[in-house]
Amino acid sequence: MPVNKVEIPGVNTAKLPLLTNARMRELFRAMQDGDMTARQELINGNLRLVLSVIQRFQNRGEHSDDLFQVGCIGLMKAIDNFDLSQNVKFSTYAVPMIIGEIRRYLRDNNPIRVSRSLRDIAYKALQIRDSLTNKNSREPTVYEISEALNIPKEDVVFALDAIQDPVSLFEPIYHDGGDPIFVMDQISDERNRDVTWIEGIALREGMHKLNDREKMILSMRFYDGKTQMEVAEEIGISQAQVSRLEKSAISQMQKHVKS
């Protein structure tokens, strides 16, 4: 079966029903009065919504029918928690919940493991974010989320970053009918640029012009990350001498690179 083909046993997805807003409100009232057949009709009448949502996850390597099942869980949660008193279309409320359920599924099945405690913080932060968004009709700041959770904002940022879905470098981001443009095409690698490569050769040639002590000082300072004081103590000269030798060596190398 093709990965991106959605199949529901015994159901023709092309003929899934669509519900009018008026009919949906009637069904919600009936469901809230205890009519479970109304709930089932609401689920069946919004399966197209789930199908539309999972299209944005097509390039994640997951089977669409698996994502569809997970999306249906999000749909049922949305149906069970929808508040008719709020002047909001059901689809506006349901889509974020369906997306959230699918993202949780993808995170929990992500080969890059994130600690349970970190995921818990991230999920709570996402719940608070959704709650504050619905309450204030705007996206909350990280500070507002951290205040609501009573944890440092740095922890919130770290947790949310940790559960971000990895993106393949070969994921297409644009296609005009010809060759697609992939994520990797939009990322520059300074290490592989011709100019950097040439400069690297020039620097290595410049190092050959220095004496052994100058080479050692530059290596300890800029490769090993030592301070001038640490270098001075290690090779048995004063810090002032290290400073003069370092400046002299750098000056000689700069002349060689520019020449």
C-alpha cells in the first residue's frame, strides 16, 4: 500500500459526509444531553477535517493511515471538550487539537530520545500556551507561560526546543514543476566555501613562517584555548613576553595572508 494513501476499512473517503454549522450545533446539544449517536455522527461528519490536517505531515515517513488514527483521537478530544457557549467555529478549535495529537505521537516515536521530565514540561507549556491563546486571543510570551507554570523561562525554552521535530535536509520546500529545492539547498556551510578553503591554506603557509616558540604560543592560545598567563607559566616566560610574541606572530601571518 502506498505510504500516503489513507484507507479506512469499509469507508469510501471520497464520500465522507459534511455537516453544516447548524447541524453540528444541534448534534453538540444532543451529545451534551447524553445522546452518544449524536457524538458518533459528529465524529463521522468531521473525518474530512482529519484528512486535511494529516496532509501537512506527509513528508515525515509515517504511514498516513497511522496518522489518521492518531488524528481521530485528537478529533474526539476536541468534540468532547468543545464549548458551544464560545463563539468559535468547531474547525477553528479542533484543528490545533488534531495537530497537537499528531505531533505528540511523532515526538513519542522520535528516534531522538528526550527525557520524560523534559517532555512533561514541554507538554504542560503547550497546554498553557493553548489555554492562554484561547483566553487572550493572542499567542502568549515565554515569560507568561513560565509564570503560569512557575518555572524559569529558560527551562520552558529548553523543553520546547528539545521536542521540536527534526527536519530532513532532503525535505523539499519548494517545487515549481522542475527540480525541487531541498532544505539543504538553503543552508550555507562556511567550512566548505572556496574562500575559506583558500584562507585555510594561506594560514597554514603563514604558520610555516613562524619559529617553533611562536607556533607553540599560537597553538596553545587559539587551539587549546589557554590564557596568556597559562601559556607563560607552561613555557617559563612572562605574560608580557607571551603577549609580544603573540602579537608579532599574528602580524607576520596577516602580512602573509594579505600578500
